[in-house]
Amino acid sequence: MRRAMTSEKLAAVILAAGKGTRMKSDLPKVMHKVANRPMVQHVLETVRSLGPDRVVIVLAPDMDPVAELVKPARVAIQSPARGTGHAVMAAREALADALAPSGTAETVLVVTGDTPLLTADSLARLVAERRRAPEAAVAVLAMRPDVPGSYGRMVTGADGALEAIVEAKDASPAEREIPLCNAGVMAIDARLLFELLGEIGTDNAQGEYYLTDIVAIARRRGLPCRFAETSAEETHGINSRADLAAAEAILQGRLREAAMAGGCTMVAPHTVFLSADTRIGRDVTIGPFVVLGPDVVIEDGAEILSFSHFTGARIGRGAIVGPFARLRPGAELGPEVHIGNFVEVKGSRIGKGAKANHLTYIGDSEVGERANIGAGTITCNYDGFFKEKTVIGAGAFIGSNTALVAPVTVGAGAITGAGSVITRDVAPDALAVERAAQVEKPGAAAAFRERRRREKEARAKKSS
Ligand code: UD1
Ligand code: MG
């Protein structure tokens, strides 16, 4: 992540105490995930990349999981939630010693916790806009969405400067026609913030303390207010599940583009799903319909074939995985490993050049270099009570349909016969076979067929 995008001294407040009623969820709104990362974490990481002196996040009293997630950011509790202005007031104590004149922060950046697509560039531009001479009391991030809907409208004066923000519910029909909207981010002069907030009231359609009212209050005092514009896409706010899905689509687009820019070939990018933390090397090829859950690393030159699904996995250089492969947490594939169709790997390290190409489950195992795991091999790692480990030595050859009952070790270079149930350790270079000896009766098949054919004829006669 890029650091120190601005040399300005900043403190930041992230607002996340709202109920998020429109999500119809038991989970706090900001914990809903976009690209497998809670939206508040997206906002927090973007804010942190600006290097603020302090970050305060405003939460409701029952949001301990959020407080845990955002550590070491300071948490301020707002109770009850009485609007965005009221939320910033709740952060007063947690901010106080960081702000000028007692601290060094000259700008307070207020960001809503439900805009996970914000970029650090836009935040830095907004802060710069506020600081530009003559310094503004408030600078607001603005955008022009296709459907302004419930966003606050930005009222500008003849000179184009910002005069007020009117919430959609309080707007006159003429104000509703204003295309310029409040994206939910403000940069405010740290010395003026609480003074301006002290003047806001609740005389509005929602009976709330609107943070947005500080613009008109500053203007009444003759203080300049301005805005910096950014794309509507980036400032997409999440208030419903449909908004969440739209944000997911936008972020997936960004992640795919970044992966391709980094040297990954995607045959059908719109069918590949990534996570915010996915790491992909150079010359990686990803086929259609691949899903990468959280915590996946794909090293240079690896090839991922279609319909594969990975979570918590590392894929080594030049490995070939899929189609239809499933890698679960703790799957660590070394360089040039081959994992083929309908193979599942969990909690296992697979050594360089080892292969498991068909219909196999490898769980809680250690597989040595160049080992070959035959089709249908299963590590029986769980007896209903304990998970046990399987060790397969370097160059071992596991015959098709072997069941390896853990804990068990197959030594380096050993072979297991197809269909064996291996319950005891196999010494290096030994051949272990566990199945009944094959019996052969010459001519017995022909004799059987002849006997049954006669029986069938006899029954047919009887019934006619
Ligand atoms: C707000 C803005 C609106 C802007 C839009 C951008 C106000 C009054 N309105 O509206 O101008 O266009 O964001 O997305 O600021 N929150 C609290 N405590 C509260 C209320 C809200 O912490 O008492 C938090 C919420 O958790 C949320 C954020 O503030 O993260 C914004 O609240 P929300 O209710 O979504 O405001 P909008 O109606 O979207
Ligand atoms: Mg909102």
C-alpha cells in the first residue's frame, strides 16, 4: 500500500455507529464484506495510508467485534445514534489531544464507514483542497451519481463555492434537481470543528444532528467552504444488500485489473472472483470460473484451470492446479506441483513436483517432493474425534484407491498397491499391499453363463 500520500497533519474519524436498518441484518452494516473484507476495514486501510496522527472510529455500544477488528484505532461510543454530526461529537474526547493547537493535526478527515470503494488519492486531494489558500473551514468530497436518490445535495454559490448541503429528505423540489452530491467525506479545520458542531441542531426531516449542517454554519460566519469532485463509482455508499452487490462488482473489477496489470493472464476476467488480500505473481494464468477466497497467494508462473475454488492456500511457482480443484486453509503447494480435477487439499504441505491428479482428498498431510498420489487416494485423517497426520515420503508412489488411515507414514520411495487400506507405517522403498489374494478358476465364467442360460429357458417354458 502507498504511504504518506499527503504531508498534511491529519486526524481521521470513521463513522460507523449507524444501525444500517436498510441492510435488514443482525450484523453491523460496516461488518458486511466486500471482496471478503469487512467494509470498515477497507475504509480504515485507505484512511491509514494517508498516515494520520490518530484514527477514531465511532461505534454503537453493541459493536465489540468491530472494535476488535479495527485495533489499534481508537473507538468512541455514540449512544444513542442521533445523526452524523452527533457521531463526530462523540469522538471529541478521543480526538482532543491530537488536534491543533494542543496536538499537531490541522485537518480532521471525517469518512463514513459505508463507502468502502474510496481511494486514498481522492482523500488526499480533498485534504489538499481544504488547505489551499485561502484555507477552507470545510472541504467536502462531491460526486455526480446517475441517480442522486437519498444523497445530500451540494448547494453552490454564483462563484461555484460551496454554500450548504441539503439532505434529500429536506430538499425542495428545485434542490433535488441538483446533480452534485455529498459523497460522505469531509475535511474540516481542526481548530473549528467542535465550534461549528456546537451550533448544529435537529430541526430537520429526520430530527437528527446532521454533520452536513456545518457547511452553512461556516458560511454564515463568512468562512470559505469548497469541494473536490470524484467519481460516483468510488463514493458509492452502501445502505442495502443491492448496494453491497454493486460495490462487490466494482471492487472485483478493480482487483482483476490490478492482477492483470501485475502480469496475470485471465482468460475470462469477469468470471474470476478475487479477495481484497489475494496476491498473484507474474505470468500466472487463471482460467474461467475460478473463485479465490481470503488469504490466497499464487506465485509466479502458476496455472489455475477453470472451476477451481481456493481459500487460505499458497500455490508455488509453476504449479498447475485444476480444473475443479479445491484448496482449503493450510494448503501449501510447492513449486511445480500438479493438483488435478476433483482433488481437495487441506492443512497439507505438498513438496516440489509432487502430483495428485485425480479424485483425491489430502488432509493434514506432508507430501514429499515428486511423490505421486494415484487416483482415488484418500487420507483418512479424522476418526470422529481426532484429526491425525499422514506423511508421504519423497518419491513415494501411492497406488490408486489407497486409503491411508492416519496417523501413518509411507517412507520415501515406497509404493502402496492399488486399493490398499494402509494402517501401519511403510518403510522407505518397501511395497505395501493390503488386499485379498486374487483367485482364478479356469473356465468358470463360461460355465456360469451356460448354467444361467439353461435356467432362464426352463422358466420361460413353465410360464408359457
Ligand atoms: C450521509 C450524508 C449524505 C451523504 C451520504 C453519503 C448526513 C446527514 N448525510 O447520508 O449527505 O450524501 O451520507 O453516503 O451526513 N452514522 C453514525 N451515527 C449516526 C448516524 C450515522 O455513526 O448517528 C454513520 C453510519 O454508520 C454510516 C455513516 O455515518 O457509516 C453515514 O450514515 P447513513 O445513515 O448511511 O447516512 P446517509 O443517509 O447515507
Ligand atoms: Mg449511507
